[in-house]
Amino acid sequence: MTRAKSPTSDLARLRSLYDQITEEGLCTRPGVDPDHWFPDAEPAGNATTQRRFYEQAATARCAGCKALAACQVTAEVEERADLMLHDCAPHGIRGGLAPWARFERLLASNIAVETDKEEAA
Ligand code: SF4
């Protein structure tokens, strides 16, 4: 299967996404405490109720944000690099998603990339 080139490989496009987040992100508005997007405790893997509350908080924090799509793309780009280069998993709320939800997306997209490589070989 052939995939289109990722738009995030275009540095100018990536910069424009960051600009959009700076200008339109709810979490970047003056007077907003960014710590609200980084709750102190992320629940353990089996804490179903805590995870559900966290996910609801993530949805609520980012609800209506005009930069949500840009935020999800930049989060994926950054967190993929952090994971590959530093073995550092996502943390905090970004793009309306809890860190484990973004981590699962990264894993799923890596599987898709690996499958494409195998098919091309
Ligand atoms: S989607 Fe959420 S984390 Fe991303 S810029 Fe908007 S408010 Fe901030």
C-alpha cells in the first residue's frame, strides 16, 4: 500500500500548526493556568474509573478549541520523536486526549507503517 507523504514532513506547515495553537488554543489564552492540562496524577493502568475521569477531563478541557486538529498533529510529531529518541511516553492532556490514548494511537500508526514496509519489501 502506498501512503501519501505526511503533511507534517513539511516544516513550514508544522510551524503554521504551532502558530495556530499559540493564537487559538484554549490552553494558551492569557490568564489560563496550563497546569490544568497536566493533572498531578495520571491513574495507573488498571484504575478504570480514574482513567474515565481523566479522559472526561481531557475532553472537557479541550472542548471547542479551534486548534484541536493542529494540536493532535503536533502532539503526534513530538511524542513520536520523544518515544523513539528518548523512550519517553506522552504525558498530560493534548488534543482532547489522555496520554495513554495518544500512546495507543502512536503504537497503532507504527504498526501501520511497519506493515507498509513489509508489504513494500
Ligand atoms: S486542543 Fe487542548 S491542549 Fe491542544 S491547544 Fe487546544 S486546549 Fe490546548
